[in-house]
Amino acid sequence: MKLVVFGLTISSSWGNGHATLLRALFRQLIARGHHVVFFERDVHYYAAHRDLTELPGGKLILYGDWEETLPQARTEIADADVAMVTSYCPDGIAAAELVWESSALRVFYDMDTPVTLLNFRTGQPLTYLDERGLGEYDLVLSFTGGGALTALEDELGARKVAPLYGSVDPERYRRIERNEFYRSSCSYLGTYAADRQAALERLFIAPARLRKGERFLIGGAQYPQQFPWTPNIFFVQHLPPSEHPAFFSSSRLTLNVTRETMCATGWCPSGRLFEASACGTPVLSDNWEGLDEFFTPGEEILIAESTAEAHAALDLTDAELSNIAKAARERTLHDHSAARRAQQLEGLLVTARQREAVEAPC
């Protein structure tokens, strides 16, 4: 199949969670014999932190203006089997018009479903969705499962919805030798977000204050100057994906914190869960509905809602943490690899195309 995708970015992992997830998914789709073309608006903040310049086996098209790239987009979509728009695509509404007019299977992939639903409900403008909702798409995929799937149908008019969760590429994320620069008792990798700050203070900053002799490490972008740093919290600004395995492999324990909107919705596994576990690092996470469908609490992942619980997780022995990390890695490689997601996506697309062929008017 030929897939033409209009999205946020795959060329830069700076300040977003889309790039690494889509790279892994596309890499596996290409390995399975499919052709992927990705359209990305070339913006300065991603250009300044670009860590991918081409899509091996596929095509990455960077453009400055939608009207200028429209002829090329029409050409690429003319023989496409699947035409997809993703959430946060800066020209998503215009791209949707092109997709809806095409003969390809029309797909929307929402990698930010809780944010989409919240903004739609409150009338906030979106670059990828207008008042018409999702009714024109043949298939809507969601990074978030559970009740969010029903909401996409009931509130945004989606006709067919299926979850397509995050994943990890085990060839890119695996255990490597510890790097002293990234050594920590506890690490956290993520872009700064105000609606994660309260949980981060409970589960990371407060434990750091209690354990002054231990080293804590944060990696990410957009952290404000007024962030409540402590002397034993170290910071690495924007960690490219190539450094993620070293970061995780050098952490005794790593923390996952979910944004409030996603936590409230549930069924929203961050790619960091899969990346860290693929590197053989035990994960401590905040709690949300559906988490136990991805990892078994206490056996494959540690859960904390309070500073005391985070403190207790850090008190576990190396052997206990190692057992949890090993179980999580086995679960991730079996259930949450990019190869598994590509296989699932392929099945969803084939089924949707067959359904559209049956339902098409004679």
C-alpha cells in the first residue's frame, strides 16, 4: 500500500511526542513492503532541532507554504491507497479537504485525543479539525482508548474508530552500557508541561529533596527558569532520540508522568513507558484508568500517587527493580513493539478498505 500522511513532524523530536513514535511505525510499515510519504510544514523551531532529514525507504516532504506544496500533494495522493491526517498537523483542515476528495482510504490519526476532545468541547480552535468533525473519514485511529473512542463517535461524528497505541522500536531502544553523564537514582524524560507539574513535584522533586545524597536527572525542552530545581536535580536540555537508550540505561529507576487531560481520560500510554522498558529500565508511573491493560502493576511497572509511594519505590533493592524491569521488557517486546503496531495498523487498513468496497454504491 502507498500511504500519504499529513502530520506535525517526524524530522524533529524537539518538544513533541509524535516524531519518535511515527518514525518507528513508518520504519516497520516500510519493512513490510509499504510506501510512506510524509508531508511536514518546515517551521523554524523544528528546523533548529532537526534530527532526521530523510525517511529511508519512503519520502519526507518539507514545505514552507501549503498552497505551494498543494500540486505535489495532489500528485502523491492521486495513486495513494491510504491518505491520512494526524492531530496537530498545522495545515490539517486544508489537508483534510484534499484527503476527502481523493479515492484513497481516508484516515485520521489522533495522537492527542483528550486534548482534541477538550478543545472541541470548549470551542477552542484547532489546526486539524473544524466544526464538521470527523464524519468524512472512513477510519479514525486514536492514540487513546477506553471511553475516548465512544466520545470520538458521539461528539465528533467518527463512523469507525479503533485504538492505535504508541510503541517502541527495539532496534533503536535497547539496554546499553551505562553513561556516567546520565547516571541517576531516578530520571524523568519529557517536555515541560504545566499540567504535569503538580505530579512531577509530588513524584520527583519532593523525593529528590528527601534524598539529598542521590542524583536525580531531568531531560527535556521548554523548562522555565522558575522551575523548582534542587542541588541534586541535574538537567539535560532536549535529548535527541539517539541519546535515549543511554539516558534510560543509566537510570536506576525512571518516572513517567501523564498530562492531566490524558490522565483523566485514561487508556493513554506514553511512548516513554515502552522506550524505557525496552531499555531494561524499571518504570515508576502515575496512575490512570487502563494502565493495567498495558503493564501489570507491581510486577511489570511501579505505581505511585504520593511522595511517600515514590520514596518507597526508590527504596526497593536492585534485585527487586531488576525483576520488574525484566518482566516489563518481555511484555513490551511481545505486545508493544513498533512491528506489532504496524501489523495492527495494516489489519485495520485492510479491513476498512474491504468495508468501504462493500458499502460503495454500485
